[in-house]
Amino acid sequence: MKYIKRFFDQDQQKDYFHQISESTWNDLNMDQVFETIDYTTTKYGQQYLYESLRNIKKGSLIDSKIEIGVNEIKDNPLIELKITKKLEYISKNDSYHFCDLFLNPKKSESSIFLFYILLSISSISLTILIFFNSNLIIPLIINMIINFYFHYREKLNTLSDSVKYAELGTLLIVVRSISGLLERNGLNMGITPDKNGLNFLIRKCSLFKINISSLGELSQMIDYFFELVKSMFLLEIIFIQIARNGVGEKLDMIKNNFVFISHIDLVISIHKIRKKFLNVNIPTETDDFHFVGREIFHPLIPDGVKNDFDFYEKGILITGANMSGKSTFLRTLGINTILAMTINCFFGKYLSLPKTKVYTSISKSDSVIENKSLFYREAELIKLMCDKVGDPEYNIFLIDEIFSGTNPQERQVIASVILNYLIRNKSQVICTTHDLQLPLLLNGFIYFYFSGTEGDFQYNYDYKIKKGILTTTNAVIVLKDLGYPENLISEMKSKLKS
């Protein structure tokens, strides 16, 4: 995942509605969700999908560019096959570092470039003149030694750049090919390529596309010969310097075409998701925080229980038995909210919500390295939510087992004050708790719960959300199911009754 997120990490653009934090991403197990929904063909598309899920774009909930492209692909299956075949041409590239080319470009220093040119001219001149004056053999050898030194000193850099420029040339050729295919068929994918200087840059990058590997043993001899020539006359270094200058003038064009290819790959991937998963649909945008779902389920549990909900208040408190599905339900809400706002998809039958920012406090743990307790870590996350209450945009706060890291007396007081504060302005909070007394301290909340029934041998869960407040508990039953001694279980039950 480190390489997949490279484009997201490197790209410094800030023109987005909301960025999903690392904490929220991990809370929702989004790495695993990403692997489930990733049907891209290229590394570029893969990186673009990741970046799209982390940076929620401005505008309406539904990305019209995606829908335009998906509809074209849906109506033209033959075009989908042709585009996919062209994308496969660049799918084998180990291209995770390609984005460095336009996000962190290397600059060619004119003084060093001139120095290499002089060394190259000197070497070429001496090689020619030696046929007329054999006394020049020693200066030529000295010149060659200097050139060999610089050639191999820069070898790692030039090799890395050569690969990127070769990839750039191939990428631009595919851009030109797909663009021509779309134009000939009168199709609109919601995005257009940047053709400003396209052919010029393709020609420059063609210097790095020599491929003779298919010639067998002869290829090695030819390869050695080319390596000797490049090192003698510093050709590789000079070509790289020329290419850097050309690329440096076309950074925006390169990024635009990277996005063009990646967007088309993403569109086809979304089309595949909708075909593969029968219960993946397009969300509906609302103007207020009336959060409604029908048959919503977790994408990592496709055969799991589907839930309906109608959250018409800004405060939602969910009580529930241990292991009854509260945390999974919160993650289901968070994941589907993010997918709805990024790739126009959710897992379920119906989902309506406004464009909203998402903050979570779910997978909390203490940290020995950071010297932070569970309570301290959770307090940091919820402090961030408190800071966002005044934002003009909608916020949704998903909190699991609020302040479970402190004593019950303080927890109930702190939690009630915080929760009553978080539902101000345009924010909605959905919180789970085991504290059955907490509802008595809240205002403006509606209540739901998860429960189960005690069977002959174990506690049975239905994982369905229900309206109301839980009136029973199951902690002792869980201990019984785990095989705790019967005398301990009996003593616990007796003390609870008294």
C-alpha cells in the first residue's frame, strides 16, 4: 500500500472538499476495502483510485464526470474492450514512482550541462583526430577515463530517469491512441487529454525506448556496444539533461494526461464494480442531514446482515450487547458514506445523505511509544471533532464506545456534555455505548440498539439495528460461553440481581 498511496502522499494540491485522515482511514479498515473494490488495470489508475478515496472533491455528492464516463462505457462494451486492451499495454510497468516525474521534478543545472557537453565534444573530437595524429591517444584515454567516471557515477540516477521517460513516452502514446478512439466514435468520458506539445514530448521520450531484448545473445553484444558508446561520449547523461528540460516545461501537461488515463481506468473500474456486486447502487444527495439507508451492508461482508435506518435527528445513540454489531455498523456507515462521495457507489439498496465531512473515533488504543493512554488518544480525536462543530459544511462524527478508557462516573458526565455539544450547527453524531444511563443525560437524541438472545449453548446475535434503548446485558453470558467456571458465573449473576 505504501507505493499505491505515493501519488496521494506526493500531490500537494489542496483543492478538495475534505481529506480523509489517516486515523479515519485506519478506523474504517479502508486498506482492505480498497483491495476489494480495486478493479483498475494500471498502476496509475490504482494510485488515482486511492487518491480519490482520500481527497473528497468539491461540488455535488455525485461526480458527474464519473457518471458520464460510466454511461459511455456501459453503452459501448466494444469500446470498453478496446480501451482496456490499450491500458494493458502500460499495465506491466512498475509505475508507482512515475508520479515523481511531475510532482518532484529534477532540474537540469545549465553549468553542469555545459560541462558534460564540453567533455562529450572533447571526446568526439579526440576520437576523430586520433586517426590523423596518434600522439593524441593519451589525451583521449584521459578524457575517456573522466567520462567513464561521470557516466557510472550518475548511472543510478540516469537509469531511474530513463525508465520514467520511457514510461512517459509510452503513456503519452496510449493517451493519443485512446483520445483518437474516443473522438472517432464521438464518445465523451467526462475528461479530455492535454495535447499541448504531446507529439513533441513523445519524440523526445523516444530516445529512451530502444528495446533489443528479443535478439537473444546478439542483444547482449549490441547492448555492450551501446553502453560503451554512451559512456565514452556521455550520451546518456546528455539525453537525460535534455529530457529534463523538456519535461520541466510540460509538467502540467504530463499531470493532466496522467489524470486523463487514470480517470478512464477509474471509470472502467467503477463500471466493473457495479456489474460484479449486484447490490451496489448510486446514492441520492439531500439538502439536510436526513441520513437514510435501506439494506446497507459492509463491503467486506457481502453475505452479512443488511440493515435499514432512518436517522432524522442530528444525535444518534446506539446501545447494544457485547459483540452485537455496533462497531461494524459504524464502519459500514463510514465506508459507504466515503464511497458514495468519491466513486458514486455504496453497498446497499438505497442511501440518501448530504455532502459531508467524515470524522471517526473507533479503533482506539494506547501507545507506549507516544506515551498516550487509550483515554488520551480518544480525547485527542474527539477534540478535533469539537473544533469542527462550527464549520459551515456538514460533518458526521462516528464514535465507538465513547470514553471507554475512564471510570463510569466521569465517563457519563464527560460523554453527555460532549455529545450534546457535537450536534450543534450542521453536525451529526452517531455514537455507541454500553452505558445504559447515558440516554438520561442527553438532549435531542434518538436511540437505537443491537441485541441478541440467550440460547441453550451460546448467545445468539441477529446484528439488526432496532429503535429504542437496550434493557438487557450479556457480559456474563459471554464469559459463560467462553467456559468460565460455573461457580464464578453463578456468583456474578447473584450479585447482579442484588
